[in-house]
Amino acid sequence: MTKTTVKLQIPFESLLDAIANLPLEEKHQLWQLLNDEINQSEENLFPEDSYDWGSQGQPKGKPLEYIPGDGLKVVGGKNAPT
């Protein structure tokens, strides 16, 4: 038996209503499916680093954190060890 693909257009609000009415177990199944799809899409957006860092690999740097309104900051300040 062959699979048939049908494309549907469902208003987003209708989709949200349908999800809200699912039993908890089916919501978990949907969440897992969406999580897998998101992870796959993100992997496709950010392919492996193709830059050749040489035999020692990518150099170590200082850990950074993003602070909204300020931008990137070195964790532990500028004198933090690498």
C-alpha cells in the first residue's frame, strides 16, 4: 500500500485549539515530535564547523555570557582564566 500525502492549510488558532483538546499523552507525543523536528532544523541551519583549525584544534577562549542590554561579557571578568 502506498502512502498518500495531503497538504492542508489550518489556521494557527484552530491548530492551537485542537492541541489544547488533546489528552496529555498525545500532547507529550506531539511535543516529542516537534522537539525532534526543531532539533533537525537547527542542525541544518548550523552545519559543522568546516574551518581547519590545524592539529591543535580550535583555540580555547574565555567563557562568555549574554547580558540583555549589554551584550557579551567575559564570565569572571577580563582576568578570568581561559
